[in-house]
Amino acid sequence: MAKKSRSSQKPHPPAEGEVGPRQPCPCGSGKRYKACHGAAGGAAPTFVARPFEGMPGECDVIALRELVPAATVHLTLKDGGRTIRLATLLPGAAPAMVRDSGDVWLGLQVQHSYGNPARDLAAVLERALATEEPGIVGLPSDPGEGPSLQDLITDTSLDITVHDGFEYWIDDIPERDASMEAALEQANGGVMPTTRLASVEAAYWTDVGTKEHLRWVMPHPEDQLLDALARLHAAGKDSVAEGSRFVGMFRAHGLLAPVWDLPLGTGAEVLEQPAARFAADLAQALEGGDLTPAERSARAGLANRQVTIR
């Protein structure tokens, strides 16, 4: 028997109103339908493209979640004015902790994979606030609908402290034993020196040993920011220090974080004035019109230098 032709084996196109398995899922996750809400076993968790939108210091929160090793900030809750401590990382990568004092600590660098980290953070925080016994509090299942972290707080700005290490893990413990010190020493061994710039928002210098970086989370819509960065690149105005090189961008939680390589020995202090100048140039570039051919070429190159992290 003759083989069927390839054309006769093609699947029928989806009917009007239906979503094909290889088409983008209508939920907005960016995945194909067959890998999202069309997957076997039911709908995938709802993906929120910009989960921290409306959060005070949104760009800094993204930086603390994805880029900064050790930092803390205190948040004030709407319900009762209670203060909780938000940290990049907690001991054992705990989602939340109730301390012996009754204080609640919340960890940012936790991957719950339920589609909306701001909702996950709020859910584990609510569990911790309802817990009387000291210890670790987790989020064992999808929390479903409910408030996001930004819905639970009254803060309009964030006072962020970047730490040299994880000493804050035990700064409420008056007497430290040898096991605590050993665990702390081991954790601190992986911390890269990091400094938050004072002249601009959400820009962090870091020393990774072989080189230094400036990583700067920016609040602008992606297409608009790419156009502006292309204008600055084409004009030779995308440097932030002598010998610096703009190498690409991270994409995280709906925003872009441009990254510069810096020569060893640059440090954070010398970046303050150039970063402020770059911010002023960027503000002007954001207001530009159509791109020139050189700027369009620069934009195409920039678009190929993006890495998505979540």
C-alpha cells in the first residue's frame, strides 16, 4: 500500500474561536497553548507578566529578588501597622520565618512556580502572620486568588540595606554557638560584594571576582526602553565609566535590567556621577521619535542580547 502523502497527514486548522496547540496561549504566559492551558491535566498556573507592578520600589524589589545576594528592608502592614522584615534570602532558603521574638521575616529569593510571585509572597506572609509557634513557614500549594504583597503594605518607598553577608540571619540572637558561626561562614563564602548606587534608583554595582558589573533595573516599557538605549548606543553615549562596556540586558518580572561590564578596580563610588548623567541622557532619549537606520541596527543588536530570568 502506498504511503500517505505528507500533506494528507497535516492536522486540520483550528475552527474559528478555537486555539491551536502551537499557538500562543490566550492567558498571556508567552507559552504555546499545548504547554500551558491546553496541557494534559488541566490549566497551568496563571502567569503574571509584571507581578510587582504598583509595589513601591518595584525595580529594587526585582533587583533584590534576582540580582542582589544579601539585603533587607522593613515593610509596614496595612492591618495593624505591624512591621515585617523582607530579605533577599533567609536561612535554608525559607519562604518565611517566625522568629522567637514573634517577628516575621519574609524571603524574596524563593521559587514557588505558581505564576505570580507577588501573590505567593503575600500568601506565605499571611500564613506566617497567623502562626504562633516560631519556625519556618512555607507555601505547600498554589494559593489561588488573593492579594499580592503590594496590597498588604502601606509603604510608599523602601529603605533598603545592602549587607556584606548574611549576619542579619542571627542579628536577633544574643548568644551564637559554633554551628551558627560555621553555617554563616559557609553562606558568606558565596556572597559577591554589592553596592546600591545612591544617585539613581535600582542600580547595583557588584564584583564577581574576574570582573565587575553594573546591573540596573529600569521601569520603562520594554519597546520604549530598547529604542532609547539604541539611540544612546548609536550616539556613543551608553558608557557608565571609563572602560565600561554595555553587554546586554536581563528581563525579569516584566522589566529590563541593562548590564555593563566594568574593569576590575572600578568600584561603586566612581559610577555615581556617570550613572546620573546616563539617567539624564536616557530621559531625553525616551522622548525621541522614529529611529534612524543606525539606531535601528543598534536596536536589533540590543534585542539579541537579552536573557529572561524569573
